[in-house]
Amino acid sequence: MKRYLPFLCGLLLAACSSEFEEEAGAVRGGRAVELTGVSGSSTRTSAGAVDGAAIPFLWSADDRIWVNGVQSSEAGTAGAAASFGFSELTGEAPYEVYYNMTGEGARAVVPSRQNQAAAGELQLGANGDFGYATTDAGGHFTLSHATSYIWFDPWSQEVDARLVSVSLATADRTIALCGTRTFDGGGFGAATGGEYAVTLSFGAEGVALPASGGDTRVFAAAVVYPVDCSATEVHVTYTFADGSVYTETRPGRKLEAGATYRLTSEITKRAGGALEIEAGEADDEPVCLKYGGSEVRSLTAEGWIPQVRTTAPARWTADLDIARRTLRVAPPAEYLEGQDLENTLRIESDGEPLFSQDYYCSISPIPKGRSCSWRAT
């Protein structure tokens, strides 16, 4: 189920409320029941083209709902109304309904790594979209949605490379945009396994950027939890198949349940870009890491950064994540006979050096004339 809202910019603040109580646990010994979801101003859909301020709302064929801890059959067809069958359900309508394609019932899961197969073909349900409703006496309902949505509207007349992913990250890393949470009928509890960033991937081949932005389509959208980002900045990062990156920093907003935040970005090479990795305490000397340990450095980035290439020593890991503004360096888990003790990590952009650092792992005794402060996570 997918929803598109045609706001020219910024965040629509639209709250939803509910007074139902959850009935937990699987139900046995019930009867066959069919419930009908009707499209409306809040029901999420696989929508058609934007038409001014109106968007058609349609259910997706693979949508399912939950009632009393029991999952329905698939809708089977897409359209303005969808029927959901239950083979065993106790009681009479009204029923309390959850729309949940990644978790179970009131347990919602918004993944940090989300997917979209093609431009304009949103997969919000599979990416954590969550809604709730109470049916009427006839079993009809219209959803209220409890997650928030980031509408990415990128365009470029300069970049031919295909876009493989787009990410949103908060500068405040204590804010959880994703993870597993439980809904209590009015809001979500604390997140477990949460992260301050989400990445929407378009596959290894990527998708082409449009030549202009537009109000009549939704190029891509990701799901996040409603959180208050108004006191922090957010980083938006576009990664391309040729290794180039475009990233920008935006003011944060308060993300409300059911609201869509549209981010329009012209991807341009004109102003160039910058990438700077946090310096260590003594980067003119080799850095000693413990086997099986790691170090994480912060970084700053802005604008167009062409063809980033990382060269890591054999069996070492170097994860440069511009979207999350981190560089994680990790040596092998253990020493192997004949392995080089001192190694160099290099990062280049368009053939120009950006970062070079010598690392070594110590085996007893520590090499003469060197000290080692272990850096293990």
C-alpha cells in the first residue's frame, strides 16, 4: 500500500488519533470473516498520477491486514476497495485492524535498508508502512497511518550516471528513524535495533534521474518513524553506479504520523563538493588496532563528490559510509602467519587522494619504539 502527497516543499503536519485497545494473541475456534478496506484520505495505496491536490488511492494486490493477532489472506486485486478474508475470527464487528507488512499486529518493523524496484514504483508496505483502523458494523474501514514518509524528488541535467540509492540520516545519532517498535493505539514505544539513518536502494543497476523535478509524480519514497528532528540537521545522500556521490544538509523537521516530507534536490556538479575525514590523535604515526577490533571516524561531506574509491589492505575492512557520515576501519579477526603487520588505507575521489593512514596490528612483543593504545569496539 502506498501513499503520495503532492506538497511543493516541507513537511505536512497531520496527526492521527485512536482510542482502541489491542486484543493480543492468536484466536482459535472462530468463524470465517471478510473485511473490506475502502480508499480514503488516509488509506495508503498504489496511486496513479498526481492531479493537482488530489491523488487516487488504491489498495495493492499483495496487501494483508491483522485482526486480534491473526493475519488475513492477500487482497488479491488492486483497487479502490479490497477484501481481506479470515478463516477463523471470533466475535462480531466492529474489529480493530492493523495494516502491517513487515511485523505482526501491533509490532511494527521499519528496516534501515529499504528497496524500490523502479522509479515511481513505491514499495512502502514492504518497507515498514504501518496503519490502524476500527471497522464499522459492516466490516468496512479506512486506515489511519502511524508512520511518516520521505518523498525524494531528485533531478539533474548534468548527471548521466544511474542512481543506486538515496539515504536520509539525522546529525543527532540518538534519533531512531527505523527499528522495531510496538504500537499502543496512540503511538509507538521505544525502538529496539534502531538507527539514525535509512537507505532506499534501487538495485545494482540503479535508475535514471529525471531531467526536472515535478508535482505529478513521486520518484521515490522511504518509510520512517514519526520523530522530532527539528533540533538537528538531516543529511540527504544520493549514491550513483559509477561510485560518485551527491550529498546535502537540510534543516530538520518534526515528522508527524501520516505526514509526508518532500525533499526536492537538483543534482549538480557545478559547485563541486568536499569530503573530510576526522583526524586521529596522531595521524602522522601508524595507528594500532587490536585484531578483531575496529575504529570509527566521523566525517563531513557536502555537494558533488566524484568516483570515490577506497583501497583497504588485504583482509582489512574499510566501510566508508558518506550517508551516515562515518568511516569504520577493522583489521582481521586474528593474525595469520606471514601477514603484514603495517598496512595503509587510502581513499581517493576522481583519482585525487582524500585520506591516507597507516595502521598496524600488534603481536607480542610490540614493535620497538612504538606504543599501542587499543581501539576496540
